[in-house]
Amino acid sequence: MKITKCLFFITLIISINMDAQNKRLRDYGIEIGVLKTGKLNAITDVEGVTVGHETIIEGNNIRTGVTAVVPHQGNVFQSKVPAAIYIGNGFGKLAGYSQVKELGNIETPIILTNTLSIAAATEGLISYTLNQKENDDVRSVNSVVGETNDGWLNDIRGRHVTEQHVLNAINNAKDGIVEEGNVGAGTGTICFGYKGGIGTSSRKLPESIGGYTVGVLVQTNFGGVLEINGVPIAKELRQYPYRDKILNDADGSCMIVVITDAPLNARNLERLAKRAMLGLAKTGGIASNGSGDYVIALSTAKENLIPYQSDSMFNNKKEVRNDDMSPLFLATIESTEEAILNSLFAAETITGHDGHTIESLPIDDVIILMKKYKKIKN
């Protein structure tokens, strides 16, 4: 009798764990692109990258949070990373752009949050940087903070994100599996009229073309005409912009973080960042007038980290040639497309500010359509 009960509970636990993990695109047999994913199919497949969330859900009206992406485990200010930021559509409030554009590097973790919490996130990054042991003499910090507007589900005017929430997200950052959906900066976001959120994906290039990894993390809060692997989901479900201007307007924003271990300079990182917008387009996003679509791209190649201080006048770097960039472009497009879709598949129905409810993607209906179009892998 005891053995039977144990077997029952083991089976139940396995079932629960499988259900908990059965939220990503590939768990349903839907595969994007031709390149292989990394082991985790996440931005953390890039060695040294960690991600942390601080999810803020309080009462009936607060549905927001913070997501931190930490590029490496050293002191990022002392060992800066080559970087670029591409503006797909500039209806947004991204902080730190001009110095990244000018110098071609990032010196802090990347923080994602809501539109009216940019100041709190900046304060958090400044405190984090100044409090690090090696930074006692630092008097200038270029905080990189991205945002989307979660004001439909969240009491955004209340400005509930604090500096401590930002520090918590950074301190929570870890490698391994990245939590997706209604977490961190994705807690109150909406995508294609459904619940959006945080999503991630990665691609690993064959050794014959470098063996590099590209990882992408997105905060989805935008509109358009949803497609999944070429299947016209929005058209089939009659869920697309201007049918319902409150719940499914085309405006919104998408923050995209692209990280690779390929040794790239800022110029080629900007070229890489541009390709992420093609991944967004493949999901049906249209970068509408009121959408803030930004791509932050950086390289964590250890040999190319930029020291804050150096005895040498010269940077000695190994960089991928222009002619060898195309596989990285493809990896970025595929990872971005899948990360966006993962954010939708992982998100759950939520009710928030003023009783507003946003339903999750109707996955059962989507799977029926994917089978209809023969887009489910057997």
C-alpha cells in the first residue's frame, strides 16, 4: 500500500513538473528556423550571462517589475563590454543611449522596467556601481535602462518600482533556466492583444562557422498581426489591430537584448542589432508609430572586454570579419522571433489596474491551427 502511494506521488510530481515546463514553443513541437538552440535555449547559454527578476504584484492595481541582464560575472564598470543600441522605432525612453553610441561600450548591467520607472532604475544602477569595491573613485556612471509601458494593467502613475527593487533584480541574477512570461519587467505587459512578458531563446553556430552562441531576451509589449512560423494566427482568430482599439491596438513597445560570445566591435554589433528587428517582423510586429522598439546588442568575448584603465594606448582585439557576420545575423533573427513567441506561450491571464483583464494566448486554438498548416513537428 505504501509503495502504491509513493508511486502515485512520484507520478504526480513528474506530471506537475512536466506541466510547469510545458510552456515554451518547442514543448508543443513548434520549431523556429534552422539553427540549433543552445542547451537551455536562453540568453544564459552565453557563458557568464545571468538574468534576475523582481516581480511586483500588490493588491488589485500593481502589476510591474524589474528584469536585470548581467553580461559577465566581473565588475562590468571595470571591464566594459563592446556594445551598440539600434532604434527600430524611437517612441520610448531608453536611458544611456548617447554614451553607448559615442564610445561603443556598456559599463553596467542592463535593466528593463516600466516607462515611469526609468529614474528609479537609473538610481539603482548608480548605487550598484558605486558600491562595488573597485569603484571607490568612480564619479560618472552611464546606466542603461530600457522600458515598456505597462499602464493598462499596472498603476504606472504610482511609480511603485524603487531603487531597492532594481538592486534585488541584479542580486537575484543567476545562470541556468530563465523564468519567462509574467515576471519582472514583463509582469504587466501586453503583446498582440494577449498577455505578453519576458521571453528568451538562443542559437549555437556549428563549429565550422565559429561555434559562437547568440542569446536574446525580450520584454514584449507591442502589437501587430501575429504569425507563428508563418501561420496567420491573428487572421485565423480574427485578433489584430483596429478591431478592438482598447485591447489590441498596434502601439506598444519591445525591448530586445542580444548577447553573443563572438568577438564583435560596436559597428558590427549595431549591424547585429538591426537584424533583431527582422525577427520581430517575422512574428507580425509592425513597429508602429507609438512603439518604442530598441535593440541592445553586446559581445562578452573575454579577449575584447574594455578595461576602465590601462597602461597601454592601444586596444589589441580579435574581431569577426564582415564577411563572416551572416551566420550571426541569422542566429539573431531566429532567436528574437522565438524569444517573442516564448514570452506569449509562457504568459498567463492576469487582472490588474482598474479591473482590466488580459487573456493569455489561446494555446489550444493555436495548436489546432499549427496542425492545420502542418507546422507541428511529429
